[in-house]
Amino acid sequence: MGEIMHPANMFNLIRQQRNYVTVGRNMDFKFHVDRLERIIYVLFQESSGASDWFHNLLAIPSRIEPIDGCGFFVHKGFARVWQSGNEVILDQLEAKLERRQFSDFQVVFGGFSHGGPLAMLAANEWFARTGRREQCIIFGSPKLAWGDGAVAALQRSAIHTHWVNPADAITRVPFSRWNFIHVDRSLVVVEGNTPVSILNVNRQHQIYGDDKIYPENWQRAA
């Protein structure tokens, strides 16, 4: 596989507004093709409207079954958004890979905030559809998995890296006492953070574009 772009650069690419396409329930995605490293990135945007915030708050366990007979429980709001446009996105991805110039390209799924769970669900369904276990790299994501069974299913279907700032309040919801669990967190280090830094929600949630917060061995961490 080619070299995945530095996480700060990937985050900034996700944040760039251009080239996004909206499908289903306000699900914003785009493809980014790195011809040098032979990678197709499938990227999902953060919350961008009332529909997204409604689904963020719909923190109810909901069973999905990407493979018949192999279901597990996830956050209902994110599952609802993903299932509203999943076929469009994965059909387009398959069509790209069927083209001769992309036939040997790897795929990397990625997302920020609201887009993080969508990237995880995309990687999971892509595995169910093709058997390809790809990289899934997300930033500042709320929790998707409900229970250990969901965590195990998601770990089987993709190689996950979830970059988390410990002072990012968005990464703490839905609450663990509701049985929602993160998948494969990798912590960043933000100099100057204190216990009250979590109160500066916007800054802490947008910090992932700073290349200094990532470990030097970030490629091995991923």
C-alpha cells in the first residue's frame, strides 16, 4: 500500500468544503484520488445542518446486519444517515475501482466529527460487500458502537485509527454509561491543556489540523 497522508493533512482535506456531494439524509461525502500513492480516499464531512444535529442526538441502540445473520448494535442516528445513501456511495466506489487506471488502488475511509461514524459504517459495509479490510482514519468522532459485540465487528472489518484529543468534548458522547464505546482510540497530545480545557469546545474539537499534536511514529500508530 502507498503511504497514507499525514493525519493533519488528511484532517484539513476533510475540512475543505469543495467537492462534497450530498446524498440521502444530508450525508456529505467526496472522493480524493492520490495517483502517486495509488490510494482512493472516501471522506465524510462534519455536521452541516439541522438534520445532522438531529441524528447526532438520536443516541439509541439500533441493530444493523451488513452480512445476513451477523448483526450488531450501533448509534441509531448515524446508522439512519448511512443507510440513506450507502448504496450510492459504495456503487460509485466500485465503479471507480473497475476502471483500469484505478484497479490496483487501495481505499482509505475517513471522517471528522459527525463524519467519523459514517466512515466506520462505510468501511464495515465495504468489507461485507467485497471482503476488503481497509484503513479507516477518523478525527474527533462521537461514539458509534453499542457494546463489545459491535466493537469486535467493526474491528474485524477495518483497520481503525481514531485520533482523539482527550479535551475534545465531542468524543465523550454518547456517554459510556449508556454502553456506547469507542473503537481503537489513538490519543493526540495538545500542549497547554488543563482539566478545564474541555470547556473550550470549538478549539479542542478543531485542533486536529495541527501537525505538532501527532506522535512521530504516527504511521505505525495507524
